[in-house]
Amino acid sequence: MNEPIPVTRTVDWGTAKLMPDVDRERAWLLTVNGAPQSYVDLDDPTYIEFEYARRLAHVVDCAGEPGAPLDALHLGGGALTLPRYLAATRPGSRQDVVEADRGLLALVTEHLPLPDGSGIRVHAADARAWAEQAPADSADLLLADVFGGSRVPAHLTSVEYARTAERVLRPGGLYAANLADGAPFDFLRPQLATFRAVFEQVALVAEPSVLRGRRFGNVVLLASHGPLPIARLARLTAGDAFPARVEHGDALRRFTRGARPVPDSEAQPSPEPPEGAFGIG
């Protein structure tokens, strides 16, 4: 049997590489411009390597009834790690994945093909433009993991964007976004204020060291009009190799105090991460 070999390709936003994992037979690491972007095990899509992705997988586990199929919209595709996870853990789910980088999407679908009957449809399009055209009340879950290079694009950080997400979600549907920031949280605090202006419930999931301002890192923002699965999510994230905390209620209001919602006219991308901030979780 031939050993898998790395694949390098120029894509829309730089250079993408698929590198085989020597420890797992059909597992691959995707990097873009040298930064780890996604990890997929084709034999076991429930195996999640990156810590931030594991937290988003916990959100998937906590959405709706346990194991029940979901209608999901993914903004940002990468190597389709979370759509594969959701398809494996909730058979019968219907998923749309929107990825703006057409070259990256072609690379992933060619070398890391989706199984037949996965229920996953991929679309090469801008995330917000697609969401604005999506049917209202069409998704139980909206997962946003969009980075232009290493930054969340500005047009996915505004009140107008949050209202678009709200329109797509069914009543009680759950929004979750992978963000990145560090102290003094000049990006994250306005993001909380922005989504609180649209949704009744907001929460954060992050490692304590990030929330205390000791380092730059990923943070998962949750929003919904229905009750958030705080207790279950807290149990799941506390049991990870790098435990995370779920912040909500009064503690989150204190953290957000003084921040105001961001309109399109003032929207900024997330900050440039410090050198070496992101790696394999």
C-alpha cells in the first residue's frame, strides 16, 4: 500500500497544504499559508484534534435533542471537519457549507471526499452573501468559522450580520462562532454587545487563561433566543484536555460593560494574532 504524500496547492487566499498524520492512517492536517486550519480523520470523523473545534463539536452535541437530525448552516468550510462530525453523530441531518475560497474547496473535495449520503452540500460563495439569500427560519444551528487569513472578516462582525443570522435560524435555534482575541478584548467585547443587541441569550466558551487576558486565543460565542445549554456545555468543555469555561449571565455582562454594538459602517476584522498564537490543539 502506498504511503500518503503531502499535497500543496495555490488557492484563492494563498498556499494550502494537506499533510498526512503519521499516527492515524487516513487523517490529514490542512494548513493555509503555514497556519494549521483543519484536521480530519476520514476513518473517524468524530475524532476532533483542535481544541476550538472540539468546543464547537460540543455545541453540536448540545443543540436540540441528543442525536436528533439537525438542519445546519456552516459559514466557513475548511476541511469540513464539523460538517463531517455532525453527519456522523446526527445521521439524517441536512447541512449547507459555504466557503469563499473556491481553490481550497476544490482541494478538499478532491482529496478528502465526503461519503455518499452525508447530507452535506458545499457552496463556493461569500458567507454573508449566502446567508442573506438563505430562507428564513431554515436552520436549527448556524456555525460560523470564517477567517480571511488569520482574521475574522469585518462584514461578519456587525449588527446587520447578526440580524441576518437571526433571520436564518428557527425560533430557539443556536448560533455559534469561532472568534479570536486577547486582552484588552477590544474586538470580543463589542462582539458580545453586538449579538446581545439581537439575541436574548449570549454566552462565551474559552480557556480561563484567555478570558483572564494572559494570552491570545480562540473564543466560541453562542447566541440564541431560546435557553442556552449552559450546564451540559460546561460539563463537556471542563472534561477536555485543555478545559474551557462557559461564561454567561452577570459575569458576562460585567465583562461586556461599556461596549456597544458595531454597525456595518464601523465594523473591523478581528485583530492580527501574535506570532505563534495558533497551533494544533
